[in-house]
Amino acid sequence: MKGKFLSGDVIWLPFRYCLFTRPKDYFDSLKKAGIDKSDWGEFVPGDKGAATHFWRFKDLQVLIVCMDRNCGKDPLQITSLLFHEAVHIWQELIKHMGEKEPSDEFMAYSIQWIGQQLCYEFRRQVKRRKGE
């Protein structure tokens, strides 16, 4: 995968997740991973601005957050979308754990941490692209 795994050093996560802000990078990674092109779907469906895709690469489950970096100029809108996708990642974590009633604090801290990592990565990718 071309994307940087944001969860690479987090041993308690049963999967990895990453963020793509450019369709080309996302589709190049799917191609390289050997995913059949007929299964790719859209980078970000419709006018959503962001989406989380679930894939299996060999024995590793990967959650890929795709966000159109041009979806909005308002930083609050971008942050809100990234935290929305963080909730989907957290929901997948809970499914893997078999947790039926996670504590409120576990949920809040987990979503905060995942969302923060997505925000940092979004900022890193946007800054890097401006320097190209």
C-alpha cells in the first residue's frame, strides 16, 4: 500500500488504517495490492466529501479513509468529516473486539485519538502537495 498506515505502531488495533487525499494514490494502491478493478468503486461516492473503505490485503484488514482535499475550504468542515470517518474506524474496532457495551470514556478517547491522527495526516499530505 502506498498510503502511510496511521496505526502501524498501535499493537492493540486488530487492523490498520490510512488516509488518501488524492484518487490517483488510492487507485494506484488498490492496483498494486491486486484488488480487482471491478471492485474499486468510487474514491468518494457522490458529494460526501469523505468515505471509509474496508479491504483485506493478504491477512491484514485495512480501513482506508478517502477524503477529497477540495471538499471544503472551511477547516471545521474538514475536521468534522475526518472525525465522522474516525467513528467508522472505531465502530470496526468494536466489532473486532466483540465489545457490546464499550465504556463512554473508551469510546471518547479512542475516537479522539483516531480523529487526531487523521487530522495530522491530512495536514501533512496537504502541506506536502503544496510543496510539489
